[in-house]
Amino acid sequence: MNVHRPDRQPSRALGPTTRLAIHADACIPAQFPELTCRRCADACPTGALVATSEGPEVASGCVDCGRCTVACPTEALSMPGFEIAPTTSAIIAIDCWRVPAADTPSGAMRVPCLGGLSAATLTELTAEADGRAVAVLDRGYCARCPAGGREHSAPHPAVAVIDEVRRLLDDCGVAPSAGPCLIAMPLPAARMIEGMGEPLLESRVSRRALVTGQVPRTTQPAPAPHPTPAAQTSGLGRQRLLTALQRLSAAERPLPARLFPSLRASQDCADHRVCASACPSGALMAYADDRTRGLRFDAALCIACDLCVRLCPEQALTRDGPGEAKTARTPQRLTRHPMQTCPECGAEHSTAEPVCPACRRDRDFARSAFQTLFSHQSPASSGQARG
């Protein structure tokens, strides 16, 4: 799902009994085993997602709630069922799959778990609502639902995202009443569906059933998804969020500064450009212009995954926290290194020393080999050699 990297591998299911899929080449530990990332595992309410040095693995207990997909900074994880669009009804309502379809208001959208709704999704729905209310329906099931897991005593799983969206809208000058809200519409606990499958949407239907219209209704989980082609980029969710906020922003009001990370580079930068090669969203890119080259940073694309900071050999990069520094909203040159010609091989390079890195390595190797060779000779043999 990476437009920035068209060679990105298709997704693969993380287990035979889950719909959760991963694009391994967007997963930080899968690509860089020496680095750790536990955001998906920490977000899992049942503890079924385990962080390993090669990426997440699914143990028993996964309920396909999708919360890990919201937590993943590089959007390496995906879960079907959250592709929702507003309806034409007077209110945009969002209900859970565990609610019987007959109890869901007509025209309401249904998702595997309300805790799997992202800020981008709720903001897009608000932008499309055109003044209508966006209501997340609280049926009182979360305390009994397996997707509640360790959070049974915590607020509704959608509260944090709803509050974040409402704060962003307030920063954009949008009236709080226009934002999403949690509406209590309790149902008897006995009516809660035990399985996580959505009737009709995910049941396997035979050709004869399609022709005759005899479609079976089932709540059993569907088979794990087959690998699918790449469809989006790391950071696409962030771009959806910014676009929706810009649509909603009052009188072309600037978007909140906290949405634009600030990245600084110290003089220790040696222009290895490892950071730019690893950047999953394209926020950090290498450039070459006349007799200079370096790094260009686009805060609008930055997903704050900190991969560049962690990979820099010289630890020359620092990402400031929200509000710590002003950030340009358009791409800016982060570093500038003058180009020069190596006197030994004639190659162009941008390091501080006259000799290019390749020739410097050759020099260091030759010096090390010379010292190793002659440091093993005894004084007697050295004297004989001089004689």
C-alpha cells in the first residue's frame, strides 16, 4: 500500500484465523530488525499481537478489532471492514458489528469495532456530513466485549479519537457541535453477537446463492484475506486527515501547528542519506543542486515515526515535540553540503574532507594492513631484515 515506493510487496495475512494483514516492507522492525517498535502490540486490547524483532505476530485471541492499524505509524497493518462512506440520512451513525443488524438504525455504517476508527476517518466523515451530526453509537457492550480486553474499566474505546478530532476542529475554528460525538443507545446485553463477522458482508456465497438470491446470514469469521496489491502509501491516512481539516477550516484558517513535526539536523550530519532512503512517507528526501546536495524535509508528509532519527549513524537528527519549534508548511532544505572533487579518484562527494569516503576507506584499510603485518614481526627478525 505504498505509492511512494511502487515496488512495495503485497499484503499478507498475519494468521489463518484473522483478517489482519501486513505490508512487511512498511513495518519498521521487519525492515530493520535492530530497531524496536511496539505501538501495534501496545494497542492490542487482548494481548494477541506480539512484537518481535521481525515484526508483529498474531497469537491466539485476536478479535479483528483493528486498533493496531490505527496505532501503526507507517500504516503497515490493514483490516477490512473500515472502508466506510457517509449515507444520505439525516444523521451519520456508526455502529459495531456486534450489534444485530436489525438493531442498527437504517442507513448507519457498521464497522468491526468502534475502537478501530481513526482520526482521519472521523474527520473525513465530518467534512462530508455537510452540517449533519456524526454519531458513534455506544451500545453498552464494550465492557463485555472481548475487544475490551485490558480496558474494561477504561472509557469507551472511541473516546480518545473523538476527543482528538474535536480538538483539531476547534483549532481550525470549527464549532464543536460539528464534530463527531458519542451517543449512548444501550441494548440488552443478551443481544450482543458473539462472533466478529459481519452478516452478508463477509460470508462466503456460492454461485447458486448469488443467482437465486438465497444468501446465507452468518456471523462466523471469514477466511483470512488473500494477498492484495499495493493500494496506498505510508502516511496516506495523515494526508486524508490534513485534506479533510483544510476543507473544514474556517476562512482558510491555517491548520494547527502541532500537525507539522519539526526536524533539525546538526553539523554532525555526514550526508550518508540513510535516513532519506529509509523514510517510509517521502517526507525526507535527498536532493542535488549545482555544487551542493543534502536533505529536503516536508513536514506535511512526516508521520513522526522517528525512523530517520534512529537510523542516523551520527545521531545528527532531532525531531522536536509539538509546539517546541516553528515548522515551515512547505518542503525546506534541511542540510546543505558543498560538492567537491576527490583528488585521488576524481569522484564527486560532499564530505568535509578533500578525499572521498571510498578512497578514505582504502587508505584506512591499507594503513591497518600495514600495521597488522609489521606489528607481528619480532625485534630480531626486524633487525635481520634491516641487516
